[in-house]
Amino acid sequence: MKECIFCKIISKEVPSKGVYEDELVYAFHDINPVAPVHILIVPKKHIFGVQSLEPEDEPIVGHIFYVARRLGEELGLIKGEDLKGGYRLVFNVGEDAGQSVFHLHLHLIGGRKMAWPPG
């Protein structure tokens, strides 16, 4: 996808502040953070969004959640077995939900107390 900003970030055509990368995903700081920690976890395969997932994408989505757990721990957002601290994981699906980049991505948001209900 030549015009996709996340594809350009993954290919290093557009700079980003990366925090994790492997063969399936790239994770980087959001340029418009809504909390002290706001990381985007993006599959390297261009997937338009949740609404476009296919059965063969299931391992990628599972890996995205694994990376989120790992980053939550590494960034100190969860402390110990009692789950002190915390973070929020968000997929926005469609324009009305706030999806502005149509490449599947998970927001990992933390570093402050979260309110409920959101948005």
C-alpha cells in the first residue's frame, strides 16, 4: 500500500520512535499521545482494519496482543501478579469509532489512571 502512512513507517520511509520490532509487527510511539505512554502496535502485513481480518490473520492478531503484554511489562505499566498499575488496549473500527489510519493497529495507552466510560 504505497499511500499508507503506517506502511511507510514500517518500511522506514517515514521516521518514528520505535520501541519493538520483529518479523510480524512494528511498535512505535503515537505522534499524538493521549497519555504518558501511547504506543501503536502495527502488523507489517497491510490489513485494512478489524473489519478486513481473514482466518489466516489470526496468528498476527494473537501476536499483537502478546507484544502488548510484553511492552506493558517492559514499560512498567503493570507491576507484579496483583496487576497494580494498568493500561488500556484499543482497536478503533471505522471512522465513527475514531479510526483515522486504515491499517490495523492496536493502541497501548497507559501511564495514568484511565476513566470509564471512554470517549
